[in-house]
Amino acid sequence: MAHRNRTLQLTEADVQRLQPRLQQLPAPLPAAQLQDSLWNQTLESALPHLPAAFADVLFLDPPYNQPKQFGSLSFAAQSAEAYEAYVLGWLRPLLRCLKPEGSVYLCGDWRSAAALPRALAACGLHIRNRISWEREKGRGARRNWKNASEDLWYATCGEDYYFSVSEVKLRRRVRAPYRLQGQPKDWQQAGEHKYRDTHPSNLWTDLSVPFWSMPENTPHPTQKPEKLLAKVLLASCPPGGWVLDPFAGSGTTAVVARKLGRHFVAIEAEPDYCLWALRRLEIAADQPAIQGYDGVFWERNTRPL
């Protein structure tokens, strides 16, 4: 397996070249000077320097309410009430960065299923949906159900918001094709394969968590799939729009924004994660493909070879 392992690894030369690009926001800056930028600092220290009403999307992937180590940073499990207070502590001030017609996507798991919608509602946001996505991986348990899904809470500031449903339809294989006067009804044919583009639901089963044979994979412990971010940005961030990710990790949001023609501001406290993100952004300039998306989101195991 070693010779097929495509997990991102930085050489010493990469580290020496990229480290000078690790920087912190020096002062409040206008949005134009923040375009496509990555900042190596805590969200708390960056917040006062971020401009108001510049982001079309807030993508929020904070530490979940469980013990976890993120490089040199550790997170401990809390009560549901304490975790809700933790989320509100940074969510409220972050919302000033969002446009009035903007959207929020907040990641979580079953442990935070009560705290997160309460926090969103406490901030006056309109909760539109709870998306559940299949992780396809998970550690088995002898006395519990295997944890193989996560949540993505979708909310907007108000009733006037951007959502492009046509960009995120799911292409499914038609197993019982119906014809009207000899012509396909609501389906199309590519070679021997028959497909229908269906409206996207709040159950996403076509994703793969990054693993060793995928070029996007990094050593980050909770990396989100690029395909997940592609769905979010194509649906809720217009072409040329802006996404703010204050828990950037290994840079998936920034990388997908670059690949899809959106602008990003990313914030990450862990230096090693920032280095991985910077290297991935370099690679994205020459390799803009997103695994599992080629202009269409295909149902799992149906895309023709």
C-alpha cells in the first residue's frame, strides 16, 4: 500500500518555503486586502480585525463536543449547556461578518444535536435544514451502534438568501426508465447508462471521507471531504462570492473555493495545519479537479468509467 499512498506529506524544503507565509492579521483590514487569505492565529485574536458584511457563507467546523487532540491543541468534552455557551461565544461576534442574505453551515455530530440548533436560534438565525451525511467510515463498538454519520446545520440570516439548486442536483441511475411517446421522460442517456438529475436532499450518501489513496488526504484527524464543501459552496455562495472559515484545519474550504472560483478567508491556529493548507492551495492551482464531482454530483457507484 505504501507506494500507492497519496496522503499529503511536506518535505523539509516545503516547510522552509511555506513557513514565511504564516502570518496573523496585523490590524483591521478591508475585504479587498483579505481576498483568498489564510491566517495562522486563533479566531479570538482574528475577530476584531475582520470586516463587516463581506461573507456570503460562514462554514463552521469547530471541535466537536468530545475529547480530541488537534496538533498541539486539545479539546475536552463538556456538558451540553457548556458546549452551547462555547459555540455562542464565537458565533455571535462572527455573524457581523456575514452579508444580510448570507448562509451559515455549522458542523456537528449526535452529541451536539441539541446544542447547535439552540445556538443558531439564539443568534436570530433561520434554521433551514439539518443535513446528515454518511461518513462511510467509523470505529465499531461492541455495545453501541457504529458512529458513521455527521450533521451539517444549514441556516440563513433572513428570508432573502442565495440558493442555487440547479448546481447541486444529484445524478441517479434510472432503473425503471419511463418513456412518453417514445422519448425519455425526466431522464437522459449517456451510452448504455440512463440517469435522472434529482433535487438534492438533506441525506448525503455520496461522500467519502478522505483516506490514504485520495490526493486530497492529509494527516488532519477530522478532515472534511472536498466534495462536501463543493456542495455547500455551489449551493450557497454565488460565483465570485466569499466564504469565511474560522476553523480552517488543513484548508479544505479554501482549496474548494479556489477550485470553484469563489474567494475565501481562512483562519487556523495550528501552524502545521496551515502549512498543509498552503501546500494544498498550491497544488489546486494546477490540479483543480474535485474527486467525485465533474460538473455533476453522481450517486455513489453510478458514474460511468
